[in-house]
Amino acid sequence: MRMPIEDFRNLTRVVLTIDIGYSCSGTRPQILAKQALSVRFVAQHCSQLVTFEMTPHLPGCFGDLGPSFWDRKSIVAARVVRPLVKALAYMSAECKFLKGIRIPRGISYVLGMNTKDRWPYLHGAVWHELSLRETSSPCLRKEAVKAWAKRTLHLLRTEGPIWDTALL
């Protein structure tokens, strides 16, 4: 089912999962570039947006199975996340009603004991959140989002998430 573009202007909350931009043949930089394009699309078509959540496709995020999959060799270069930082800054300038942006930092999941339940079930998340309520100037909003996104994505790129696991 396709949603007409006119309907996007009424959305006040958008959540982009890690699956946005993902394909079997895509590399991490290509997926992040596609995610940045998705953020720009949301910014252009969701003029009433109030809150925005996204999970960037970085090592150790929701798409990976657990901390054993975190590998220091998989650190993403800073230049690869620049389009995403710019897209989030663009969103803050375009969406006048935007009050908050959230990116997950901590992951709490539950692993099943049998083979059919071997995939982790998301139980909750700890979010890095930026509140834009105090900032009124579009230029200040844009700079605040850019600085926050750089810091948050740097943390995810270099240190990975905080893990909290429990077995069923």
C-alpha cells in the first residue's frame, strides 16, 4: 500500500527503523546514505512533524544480535555519517514544529531459549534525545542539531551501544 505524499504533511511523529535503506547487497556507507535521503524526504514532506526517532545503521545497533557481534574493525568513518548529520540539521530548519529528535544508545533485549526464538526481542531502549523547545532561531536550531548529531553518532560509531540482556 502506498501512501499519497499529501498525507505526509499531517504526520506529527515519525520513526525510521534500522531497516530503512537496508538491502542484502548494500554496504554500510550506502545504507547510511539512503537513511540520510529518507530523513530529507521526511523533512520536506512532514511539515507538522513534532518528534522524530531513528536508528542509524551503525555497528552494534538494533540490527546486530548482541555484543559479540560488536567488532572494532567495523567502526564507520566520520565522513560516512556526514550526510546523516546534514540531513538531521536540514530537518530542524524545515520542520518548524519539531520539538525532539531521538537516537537509541542503550539496548535492552531478551533472548529466547529455543532455536525458533533465537532472535533478540527488543525490550526497551535508552535514548539520546535532543530537545529543541528552548531554541527558537532556525540558525541556532540547525547548529544545535548538527553538534548533537555529530556527538551522538561519534559515540555510536566508536563505542557502540550499551547492552542489557536477559534470558527467557
